Amino acid sequence: MDTPWSLTAEQRADTVARIRANMASMAFFAKTPLNDAELSAAAAKLEAKAYAAYISKLSQLVLERLAVGGDSSTDASQAAAQPTGHVDLTGTREFLTAEGAEEALAPMLTGTEPITRVRLLLDKASERIKFSTKSFGADASAVAARAIARVAETLTHADMADIIAGRPEEEALRSLRTIAEALSRAPLVELDLSDNALGEKGIRAAAAAFANQVSGPPWSALPFGNVGCSVHGCAALDELLPAPAALRALRLYNNMSGDEGARHIAALLRRAPALQEFSMVSSRVGTDGGAALFAALAGRGDTLLSLDLHDNPITHEALPQLLNLLAAAPKLRVLNLTDTGLGDAGTAAVLRTLGKVQPPLESLHLALNELARRSAGALAEVLPHLTSLRELDLRENELGSRGLVQAARGIPRLASLERLDLSANQSRRSGALAVADAVSSLKSLIFLGLDENEFSEEAIAEIEYSDHNVLKL
């Protein structure tokens, strides 16, 4: 046969019809309508081109797979490309049995290369062992524990993200305990439990992996993202990390912690004098919780390098504690307060505090905070003093044309700026022209966002940015 897969004529005709309908809708909204004959011809041409390219590539992949043979649960070409001493189990979602775990973890169970990192979350840019997309039940976790025990002496990084998907609660908790107990014997500096449906029970089940490490080497990071870290989960972390003196980074995101949960985390932070990075993103932290976190971090502001609390309804009422923290954080490099309800006056106060301290900020995110006249003046005043900035995110605010004209005065001094997002700021022609002029001398700029503003077609043509191919309108 010519190819191992194909579509019927009826299926292809249906695809052409769908393409034609989509093109008609897009042409209507773009105010460039096409007649029926033009739409039909264009849709048929596009479908034929896409089908030919797809069928060719799919055929190649299928034939390559048949040529290498072997167990379909392992990608032979991927395995062959792995560096010595590394294991990559990423692929289709799979519930590992004991036998499957034995085969998958063979390099750890029988290999001779020292293993320093076990990674359970896909990251193609890293050189780590990856167990992503594999779910460990009770039997498979026993095999995993044996494999971890064999390399525990050299193991420093363990990424246990998303390893109990689809398992009944009792089995999932048993698996976590088994693997965590094995990890407790390793000199870990980084442990990631993200994307597991932990809740308080799961956090306690996995406690051996991190609670027993307090006297070991300095922790690099403890990420707990999307783990169901409710109030009780936060209280469990506070309890199970009684002396996190060496903790460098604590990352929490997409949890339902609320103010009470934030207060438990604040108590933990007060016992972490070496903390350099803290994030508690999309966690329903309000004014009281935000104030507690800011107050706790202010005591170790001289070590803080990164703070990310975006997507929390903290509001300007926690501003006194936030300003005290920023005043005590002279080394801050990353600050993300997007969508925290600071308002125009609150954001202006934050900017002016940064202007006084002049930390080596590289990334500043203040989107979705209703920035307007006051913030525009503060930006013009403060930006010239934040010369390390590489990324400035001010999208979805209310700066308007006058605000952009004013804020643009501080931009030319940002020689290291790579990304500037001013999208959706209710600006017209004059604001865009001012910004385009302000960035014209910035050689490092790779992205300038001005889309979702109120530009006429004539204005868009006038502000076309020719020196850098970075403008997004």
C-alpha cells in the first residue's frame, strides 16, 4: 500500500466544508468578504496541501516505528538518543504495573552510571530523568522505591509531579508514602510535588520526602503547584516543615488556600531566613492573607530575589505591608503583582518605593491593576532608575493615550529591555507614537505589545515599527 493511513473522500469533503465556513467567518469580521467561488477554491486548495503534508509525515513516522519494532510502550528512537545515565519515560499516559516499572526503571535498577536527578515532569530543555505521563500504583511504586534506594546516595533532585493520576485515593496515598520514604534517604536539594491531587492527606503522605531533610544540604526549591493546598494543606506544610532554615525557594500556585492558608504559609516563611524566591499564585489570597505574607517576608527582605503573587485579590488595603517589604528588599530581581487589585494609587506607591530602593529588577509585572494617571507619572519618574529591567508587563490597564505618552518618557533609559507589553490600555494614536519613538533606540527589544488598543487603520500604518520586527498590534 502507498500509505498506512488515509481519509475517505467524504471525510475530506467534510474537512473542506469546515475550512470554508471558518474562512467565511474570518473574512466577514476582517471586512474582506470573499465570494462563494473564491471561498470554495481556497478551502479546497488549503485542505489538499495540508492533507498531503500530514499524510507524508504520518506515513514516515509509522513506517519508522514498524522498522524499529519492539514494545510499543517505549519509543525506541527516543531511548537511543538519551544521554548516558539519563532515563526519559515521557510519552502516552500509562498506568505502570510492577513489570512495566521494572522495565522502565531498568537504568536505575541495574545501571552503573551515578544518578543525581529524577524528573517526573516533562522538560525537553533539561538533562534529567523524566517519568512524566506515568502513574504509579502500589506495586509500581514499590519498584520505584527500590530504584530510588539504589541511587539515593547521589540523588539531589526529585520531580514527583503528576505521578498518581487516576489512582483511587487509598492507592495514591500508599504510593506517595512508598516513594517519599525512599526519597527521605537522599540528600535532596529540590523536590517537586506539583500537579498531584494531594490535599492535606497527600501532603502528609509525602512528608517523609521533605520533612526529614531539614538537617541535610540547603534546599534549592519546594514547588507545590496545583496540589489542592487548602487551608488544612497549608497548615500541614507549616507543621511538617518546623525548621526550614535552608529553604531557598517555595512555590505555590493554583491552590485554594485563601487568607487562612496564607497565614499558615506566613508562619512558615518567618522560619525561613535564607528564602530567595517565593510565589503563591492563583491561590485566593485576599487582603489579610497578603498582609500576613508581606509582613513575614519583610523580615528577610535582604535575601529575597523573586516575589510572585499574581492573580490574588489582595487589594490596596495590604499596601502598607507591601511597601515595607519592598523597602527592605534591595536585591529583588523579579516582582509579579499582576491582577492583585492594587489600583492606580496603590501601584503608583509601589513604583515610587521601587524608585527609592532601586533594586536590580529584571522583571516587573503590573498588568490588570487599573493603572491610570497616577501610575503613568510614577512610571515616568521611576523607570529611568530601573536600568536592569528586561521585561515590563503593563497590559490591560487604563493608561490611555496621555498615560502612555507620559510613561514613555522613562523608557529610553531601559537599555536591557527585551519585552514591553502595553496591550489593552485604551490608547489611541498619540500614545502608540510616543511608545514607538521611545523604544526606537533599544537594541535588545524583541517584543513590543500594543494590540487591543484603539488605533485607526491610518494610525497603525503610521506607527509601523520598522527598526525591530517586534511590534504586535
